Amino acid sequence: MELLYKIFIAPFQDMAAAPDFLMQVLWEGLVSGVLYALIALGFVLIFRSSRIFNFAQGIMVVFAALTLVGFHAMGIPAYVSVALTLVVMFGLAVGIERVVLRPLVGQPDIILFMATIGITLFLIGSGELIFGGENKRMITEELGIPTGAFEFNPFDGLLLLEQKDVTAVIGAVALVIGLLLFLNKTRMGRAIRALGDDSQAALSVGISQRTVWVMVWFIAGVIALVTGIVWGARAGVSFALEVIAYKALPVLMLGGLESITGAIVGGLMIGMMEKLFEIYWGQPLLGGGTESWFAFVLALLVLLFRPQGLFGEKIIERV
Amino acid sequence: MLYRTSGQFKTTYKADQALFPVRQDAILLGFILILAWAVFPLMASEFTFQALLIPVLVYALAAMGLNILTGYAGQLSLGTAAFMGVGAYACYKLITIFPGMNIVVAILLSGVFSAGVGVLFGLPSLRIKGFYLAIATLAAQFFLVWTFEEWAWLYNYNASGAIQVPNVEMFGTMVAGPLATSTTQYYLVLAIVTVMTIVCINLTRGTQGRTWKATRDMDIAAELIGINLLKSKLTAFAVSSYIVGVAGALFVFMWRGAAEPNLFSISLSFRILFIAIIGGLGSILGNYLGAILIVALPVVLNTLPHTLGIEISSATVEHLNIMIVGALIVFFLIIEPHGLARLWALIREKLIIWPFPH
């Protein structure tokens, strides 16, 4: 009885007692959810167009952020550094397509998956070699991101929204809208979607797989850079950021590997629910630290009922 | 020339299906076994035991466990390290609760716990497939490591939160803990790994192995020809986790001597997966080849600059290491996606007909 009370009643009483704190928790969850969604978006984009499960997406975030900070440290103005980083990410996309993906076209999925883990290790090694392993400060002010905080007083309480978080959310929304416009309204975007729907048919009408793959990896790089700036502003830039890459995986499971909507909805859901669970159930009952596995277990439970995720394509198997 | 098979006739189907249809293979294996059982222990230094021989055997065993699941039964798993952890913690609890227990019995029993946990996390595999399953096994990875951290009973309420291997005696000699010598530990690992390998080879050659392969190649078709998928997938999870659990117990008790939860992190899972994939999925030999590559590479990279007379800081070497391992994985996948075992099979075919091209 005591336990049931603690599980089913006490957390909700806590929530009702301090609604401003609940809102704060939800906001924090929302912001991390946006980041998970952004990383998952990079995964989905690459998976849709090439059936490659790109494990390196998380490390590309770190790599992009490190490159940006590295350029700035060399005395280059912030916005020029951003442009240079984009050039580097484009070079990375071309390099990956040319050196890794092209020789492996047509191999089983697991082989390509392993190859992206190889890329991950390579990027970790080279990133630490070039930029060093220590934690760096993201150049938040230099990029013109405000750093103050908005203060609200709902329910006679206190709600703090940091301006850089607000910027992050707005930036992410803009990025997603831009991406959807690109995918639906431009020639290149249609080519990307066509290749994802049916690669044979797409090739036969003259769509270049190589160009599309480079493009997709470059877009994933751009998303990585945005994610890197946003997350770096919160937590500094180092390879510890790698762990958020793992957080994007349950988001993918929950939302479905092919669905952009799924990545966004799944990301926000997981971000908020894991924060709620950690604060109201994890810390009082389980000793905390539940954020490391909660998302996975939640996704696993959802998958038991919908094996293709909430928004994934229905899996049809034929013999 | 040395590998010529002419003159070796087979008159029965049984002889054709034998473990070594070619006599040279048996001789080669005998030679390797003599090396492993007699020559290496006589020649090896303490460093060789700790940095090369024991790790290769332990990693090869863990990769073999994973290979049964991924290579033979086709269920991709990213939670290997966590199951190794279950084996290690189970062995630690067994040894500390029953101090009189024979260590070999404890190690073999600890696999049973890991098999149980493996079956539990294998249950979703009946509904979830492919990459979705791979991510689902990550749930096991993160949840179990969290359990190792939070459940103080597992590490006997140590202040450090880590498990320390106590001194364990077997038939009058120290076999585990700080007082044990590397040679005894090596022989113990070698014996267990040898037995496990024989069991695995025969398991994968027999009915069970064929059931797994049918499940891997197309599970719906397998179901239609009368294979019970539930049984096939869960036995794969059970056998695989058992072997991985034993490897985990050996990993801590015969090699590392102590373990904290972070030791069983996802990077260990990936290392085992690399070994299985670079060695070759669906092959037993490949696990050894992959383990030799992955274990020996850092050792070579660490000693190489020193012998060449180039001074590089150890941090740089560490980073270069990660980079080169990453590049090598990609390289091996490109030259032979089916792994080193396939490479060896190709070389062997060439040797049999050598010096003729066809």
C-alpha cells in the first residue's frame, strides 16, 4: 500500500502542490527534447534516403561544435567560423561518401551500420587529436545568442526561461520548417525523397545517388552544427556530448526510423517524460540516475505494441 | 603444395561431413593447440599474458557468444557488455556467498544467471526486428549498468562501488585474485575457452545451428517449414548470453581482477561487436582472428613509435589508436565485408589448387 501510494498518488500531489516547479521541469524537458529531436532528425534523413543507420550522427554534433570553437580560437570572427565549419562539414560529407559509402553500396544493412561506427571512432580520435579532449566553452555571445533569462510568475511561483534555450527552440523550429520546405518544394529535396521511396526507380529516372548521398550527409552535418551550438551553449563542448547521441536512439524507436514527424514528436515526448520520471519517480523511489535508461525502456514498451514505432512505415513481410 | 587435398578420398557421407574433411586442417589445428597449450606458456612474459594471451581468449569467447546470436540467429545485439557484467557480478556474488565453491563451478554457474537475463531481454525479439531490436537491446545495456551502480547488494555495499576479486584457491593453487600467477589463470581460461569452442562448433553444425540459420535467413519462411520461432530465438539468446556471461566472469576474475560498472559500458559492447564482425559473422574461427586483431593492434601501436625512436605523448598515441581502429574497421569492411574468416577461406581455396589458377 505504502509503495502503491508512493507510485500512484504522491508524485501527482507533488505536481499539484508546486505547479510552477512542474512547469519548470516540463520546460527543461522540452528543451532537451528539442535537442534529441534534432539529432534524431539527422538520423531519419540519412536512413530515409539510403537505409543507412548512421551511428555517427551524435559524434558529428561534437565534431561540428569543436570545429566551430577551434576556428574561433584561431582568431577568426564568429560568423566566418560558422561558414568555415559548414565548409568542413561539406568536405566531411564528400569524404564519407567517396571513401566509405561508395565501396559499400549494396552491402547488408549491418555492414553499413558497422562502417558508421568506424567513422564514429575515427572522428572521436581525430577530433581529440586536433582539438584536445578538454571541455571547451561554446562561443555563445559571439554568435549573438542572448544569455539572460525571462522570468515569469505563474501561480505565484517562479518560472525561469533562459534566453538561450528560447533561442534554441526557435532555431530548431526554423530549421525544421526550412528542412520541410527544402524536402517538399525543391528539386533536390524531391530527389532525396524519391531515392528513399524506391532507389531503383529513382536511379532509372536519372537521379544521381552520389549527389543525393553527399547532400543528405551535408544536411545532417548542418543539423549537427545547429545541435552542437545549442547543446554546447548549455553544457560546454566536449566528447561527453556523445551520450546525447545515444538518447536519440530511443527517440527513433519511438517515432519510427523513417518518420520526420516521429523524430520531432518522439524527441519532445522523451525529453519531457524522462525529466518528469526522474524528478517525481526516479529520485524519490529509485535513487536517481534513471535518465540513462528510462527512454530506452519506454521505447521498448511502446515497440512491443507497435513494432514499427509510432509513426514508422508499416512493416509488411512477404515470403 | 602443402595444402594439396588430392589422394584424400571419402567413401561415406559421414566422412564428408566430418569436422576436418581436409587432413591439413586437423594438423594445423593440432599445431595451434600445441602452441597455445605448451609453447606460449613456456615463452610468454607476464606482460604477454596480461596484454595479449588472456585478453584474446576472453574477447574471443565473448565474441563467440555474440556471434551465435547475431551471426547464426540473426538478432543484432548491442548489449553484450551488460550481459558480461551480469556474469561477472553473478560470479562475484557466488564466490562471496559460498567461499568454498570451486571457482570453475562458480564461473560456469554465473553464465546461467546471464542466460536468464538474456532470455528476458530477448523476449521482445519476437515482435521487434532489425535495427529496432538493436536499439531495444540498448535498453538492456543502459538499464543493467545502472543496476550495477545502484543496487549496492551486488557489490556487497563496498564504499568504492566496485567489485574486487578475492583470493580463490583451487586444489592448493591460487587461481584468482592478487596472489594468482598469470600462468595458472591462462591455463584455466584456455581450458574453459577450448571446451566452449568445441561445444559451439558442434552446436552450430547440428540441428540447433541449422534452426538458427533458417531463422536468420528469413524468419517467416522458417516458421512456415515448422520451426518454432519462439524456441529458436530464445535458445539463441540463452546460449549466447550464457557464453557471454562466462566470458564476463573470466574477464573480471581471470584478467582484470576488479571491475566497476563503467567497465561494462557500451564501448565494450561495440568492441565485442567489432571482433565478431571483423572476424566474420557466422563463423567460429573468425572470433579468434578478430580478437587477435583488436587486442594486438593497440599493443603494436603503443610499442611501434618507441621502437622507431619517435617520441609521442601517451595521450596522442591513445587518440591515434582510436582513429586507426576506426579507419581499420572501415578498411576491413570494404575489402571483405564477410570478415577475416572469409579471407582465410579464400586463401585456403587458393592454396588447395596452387600453383594452378583454377
